[in-house]
Amino acid sequence: MKSSEIRALFSVVSRPEVVSLAGGMPAVSALPLDAVGSMIGELVSGMGAQTLQYGSGQGDPRLRERICDVMALEGITDASPSEVVVTVGSQQGLDLVTRVFIDPGDVILAEAPSYVGALGVFQAAQAQVRHVAMDDDGLIPEALEQAVLECRARGDRVKFLYTVPNFHNPAGVTLSEARREAVMAIAEQYDLLIIEDNPYGLLGFEREPMRALRARDDERVIYLGSFSKTFSPGLRVGWVLAPLAVREKLVLATEAQVLCPPSLTQYAVARYLDTQPWREQIKVFTELYRERRDATLESLSALMPAGTTWTRPEGGFYVWLKLPHGLDAKLMQPRAVAAHVAYVPGIGFYADGGGTEHMRLSYCYPEPDQIREGVRRLARVIEAELDLHSTFDGVDTGTFRAVRAGAPPVIGPSNSDQSGDRQP
Amino acid sequence: MKSSEIRALFSVVSRPEVVSLAGGMPAVSALPLDAVGSMIGELVSGMGAQTLQYGSGQGDPRLRERICDVMALEGITDASPSEVVVTVGSQQGLDLVTRVFIDPGDVILAEAPSYVGALGVFQAAQAQVRHVAMDDDGLIPEALEQAVLECRARGDRVKFLYTVPNFHNPAGVTLSEARREAVMAIAEQYDLLIIEDNPYGLLGFEREPMRALRARDDERVIYLGSFSKTFSPGLRVGWVLAPLAVREKLVLATEAQVLCPPSLTQYAVARYLDTQPWREQIKVFTELYRERRDATLESLSALMPAGTTWTRPEGGFYVWLKLPHGLDAKLMQPRAVAAHVAYVPGIGFYADGGGTEHMRLSYCYPEPDQIREGVRRLARVIEAELDLHSTFDGVDTGTFRAVRAGAPPVIGPSNSDQSGDRQP
């Protein structure tokens, strides 16, 4: 699924009658908008000579200090502001890292499924993506080691592992503590660079944030962070934490790309962190998302036909759903939109055509009642597909894409609450 | 001169005792900061659900409409908002266009000298830059045609001409009306794409804005615009105007790079254009810059030693100065900084090692009295260099780089007020 297709989808689903479980928009209306507005207005009135002027390519020093405070919440206590590069959202950080490291033909290891925006960057850089299986505990270390060995045997240049360890987009799962240690041991053993993309790490529902991979190794891990989910995506403020030699290259690359990130938005984030109760605000967000997650999981359990499975996120924005065998989420999409419910088909999260039976459901933006209604509509659509499927069983009507013989098995996370349909 | 060197220079020249004629920072303090602050504060308080949220990759539709109004001031009356892509400053526009069009080894034609930020982007894309001579009337059409013919004869893939037609950075000159027609005729004849980079076009001191190249051809010209000099660079809002087929590629490229431009800064610019007297504010800016330009030119005429020449900008930010023969602006720079005056050496504006005798002087930021003091200090430094030069005449002390035999002549704009030292 290309960006252009996602755009077309979003233009349809923005109609008010459609319940969209497609977008990943944070609930910014839960922010104290009057306070934030006054704060930003005063930044311009009182400090316009700075906030409206060019800044440094690396980003505002005061903001980079505060970013180090934020990262300390996930155990990164040794980061220096000099190792931080402020970016236009963490998407730009990902693009810069890719520009610095990737030559055409290089291999990038990434979870199966993986963040669609990362796959787009990797494709633009003409990298090959080798997916690595994950399950309810995140990336599977044995599958990672196997992938490294296979690539080496073929003579592929593996440049890095790209991973979203917390509340994965789209899979919703989190890399367990034991696996974090195992992944780092593999990285050490095979001299593997890791790009740790962590936009959701502070949005956990059940417990304190887990210790970041970067907290375990300051040379082998490049960390991407973002204020898009903890404060505001419309400000487009993210960052990269990288060893100094890499940081220097990233600064040169960002200067060529945008000269410098916007000053106003950087001052806004720094001032927000300095003067507003941002930790409490994150609690407000997580309570709100927890309620929406619960509405999603309860509705799925109550309404989905047998054979449908899904992940149980403990934070973040997403549930990853697997349709009953033989159904194709992308082919089903027009009928779902006709039934006034939208999702993102799973195929967009794979570089190799996988994910046809999967979809991503986002619970971050709609209210719980809308979510319940959306899941109800989705369940009806799936049931109708199943009816059709049993009627035309075995006939390729164009509606049900047969699993291609010889295609690699799609190993995705499955719903641990359901049994009998678990994939290997 | 690399970006890292410019950064190092800027960190030195930010000391208060140094008069910096180096930076290109607009005089944002001349904005009505209270009004702009209130306006932006209200955007967040009243419309936070939009201004703090993700937006479209192409940019806010309302802003794209207003951008078309702005371009109409330079004769572009047929532009549609659907052909506009909002970018993170026009630097990102330049980067996106380069990504879309350039493969390694392609040739880009560009004025001699050319904008340093463009040369950085072209170098990162592994393009070859072929400089085209200019004089007081801008790019020389005959030199352009000659360059095209030479490249064709060599089998080079010429992808586009990159040009800054108005108040050129760094040369300060403007492409005359007759030459605009001649350049477009050459583009037509040789099927040449033109990238028209126009950040300064509305900042003329002497007359109404000239008609843009894009106003003469809507298929062959891709236009880059910016609010950095007419409103605020700290918001980082620029744009590209391109035919629909190109625009689609640019949107995909920007989505991979930053997902979408910041919403808040886009709303701020659109609201500013909707509610503030922005045309009158541009007049405030141009009066202020005209006064600074006058201070610069008067001081140069009064103080510079014979053999020094410079351009007479009729708008924009920059004077391009040529040292007496044999002096090297980059080698002289440490002594200038020691004398508490800074400039940007000309070599950074050439991809081929040219510009050693040149420097860029920016009059946009310092007050007129500072400018006069800066030029006084610079004149003394040049006189001291000349004294040294005559003492060690003909001896290569490492201070005076000899003009290399066989090197192509550097044809730069010369000061029409001075005679006797004009270069071909």
C-alpha cells in the first residue's frame, strides 16, 4: 500500500459518518489548549527575535537538554545534549539516519510487520528490507540471529536492525525484558547497529516505562524520539540520539535538508517541558488511551467471529488484527468503507507482500462509543465475507486471495486470549 | 567552505565585539511581535485540535491558496493551490526537487557564484555543478547556451538550470528583463528545465517586483518560494510550485522525509496573511534594508582601497565584493575576525574552487552604524594585506594564493561605479 493509497483512504474516512480506526492521530484536544496557547503567544511576543529567527542546524541547546531529561525516564541517563539532533518529527530522524548509512542494495532488518513510514524511507533509499518474525513478546531473537546468518551467507551488507520495541506500530506488542537482553547480545556478537524508534515508550497502561535498548549500549544503538505522541504532532519535533561521529554526519545532512528545524516549535516544546505539568499530561493521555484500548478489546472479544485474532497492547495506539484464514484485508476494505468503518490493511506494513490477512486498528483518536460502533460494523463486514467465502469456497472470485504456494509463512503476533488459530 | 566551517565561523562571529557581515538573518525584530504573538496564541487556544495535529503532506489548503496570492505579485497568475507543496523552508523544496530529478553524475547548471545551500544539496546528490558566468545583469544568456552545448557535446545529462534571478545570493545582482526573455528562449530551444529560487523577489528597493520566470512558462519552470525573508525564517515555511506530475512526486518525497510540514507554523503564516498588513510589513522591511544597503555602499565607496570592486544590489541582503588581485578572502579571514569583522569567503559559493578573491557581505542584520564600523575594519584589514602583498610581492607566502595557470577565468559581477579593475 503506497502513501498515495493511504492518502486516498484518509480522504474517504474523514467523512463524519465513517468510524475511522485507520489514522494514528493523537488526542491533542486533551491538552490544556488555553495554557499552551498563552505560553506560545508569549514566546513570540517576548522572544520573537529568537523564536522567529533561524536557529542552529542541530537544534536549540535548551531543548536538547530537556530531551535528555525525557530520555532519562526510560533509563538513558548518560546522554549528552551534544549527542542530540533535533528533527522535524522523528520521521526526519529516520530519513537522516537512512541517508547517512544506506547505499542502494544494503539490507535492513525490520520486524514483520514494520512501521509503514520507515518502509517508505528504506524503499526510497533502495534498501532491501528483510523482515524478522515477532510474536506477543516482540521481535524473536532466534529469528533475528537466523536472519543475520542468512544475510551473511548470501553476502548481503546488513546495515542495521530497525525496531520499535514499545507498543509497536502496527503490531501493538512490546519487546520483553529478557528479549531486550537477548537482542543486545546478538547485536554485540554480530556487530549489528540498532535503530531504536520509540515514539510510544512513555504511553504504557500497565507499568513504568521499560529500559530502552539505548540505555544498554551507547555505541551500538541510535535512538529516535518524538514529542508527537506525548505533546503535539503538529509541532513536528523529534530527535535523534547518536554517538558524536554519527551526530556530526546527521547535522550536515539536516542542514542540507532543512537548514535548521523551526525555532518556534522548538522553543514551544522546551517551554512546555519547563513550565507545564507534562508528566501529569502524559498520565491524562494514557488514561484516555487505556479506556479506548479497553473499549476496543472488549468489543473485539464480544463481537468478532471465530478465527479472528488480535494483539493486546499494553500501551500506545494500535491493535493488530488477523482475519480468519483466506480473507484479504485490502480486498475487503471497500466493503468496510461502504459499511462506514475504516482500518489500514496489513500489507502496507510489509516490504515483501506479507500481511494480507492482517489489519491495523487504531484506538487513539475515536471516543469509546465510536470505537464500539466501529468494531460492530467491522465484525459484520467480516461475517459477511465469511458467508461469501463459505458459499464460494475454493473458488478464486478475486475476493479471496489464495495463499501463494511457496510464499514464506507470515509470522505475526497472535491474540493470546484466543486459541486454535495461532500461527507458528 | 563546508557547512561545518560556516558553523565554526558563525560561532566566532556571534561574539558581541565582532561586526558580522556574514550571516543572512532577516531583521525579524521589525515585525509587530505583540500582534504576531497574540495571533499565534489564539491559533493554539482556539484551534488547537487543528494547529497541534498532523496535517496533510502537501500542506494546509488555506495556506496554499494564500501562497498563490503572494506569487501573483510577481506575475504568476495561473498557479493553482493544487500545484503548491508546502515545505520546511525553501531549502527542503530544493532538496525535494533534487531528490526527484537528480541521479549521481547528472549535471546541474548554476550561476557562478551560486547559493551555498544549493551547492550542498547538489553535492549530497552526487550531481556535477557546471557554473555559468554572470555579470551586473545576472546570468549571461550566451554563457548559458555555451554551457548547454558543451555539456551536450560531452554527453553529460543536464537535468536543470538552478537560478536565483532576484537579488542573488551571494552576488546581489538581478536578471534583467531582456535576459529573462533570452534565458526562457534558450530553455525552450534546448528543452531545459529551470529551478527558479526566489526568496528575495519582493524585497526590491527601487521598483515593483519583476515578472518571475515561472510567469513566462508553467511547464518548464519549477518555482521555489519562502516566507523566511518576508515574514519569519524561524517558522520554516517555504513552498514549491510545480506541474501536477512533478508535484505528485514531491508530495511522496516530502511524506517520506517529514510526513507533513508543521501545522502550527503553516496556520501561523496563513493567519498572518489573512489578518495582518503583510504588504505594508514588507515595505517596512525593504525600507530598513535599503538604509542598510546604502550604509554599506557609501562606506565601501569611501573606505575601500583601489582595486576592490563590488556589486550594487537593488534589493535583498547581499553585496558581492572582489578583493584586489592576488588577495584570498578565505586566507584573510582569520585576520578579519581578529580585527572584529566577519564575512563569508567567496569560495563557498563555487563548486569548482572559484571565488577565492571574493566575499559576501550581508547588510540585512546589523544596524547602519555597525555596518559602517564593520566596513571600516574590513578596509583596514584589506589595506594591511595589500601592504604585506607589496612587501612580499611575487613570493608565495601561503597568504596569497597565486591564480592557477590554466584555470578558467572567474567571471563575476563587478562594481559599475568603479573603473580600471573590471574583470572580463
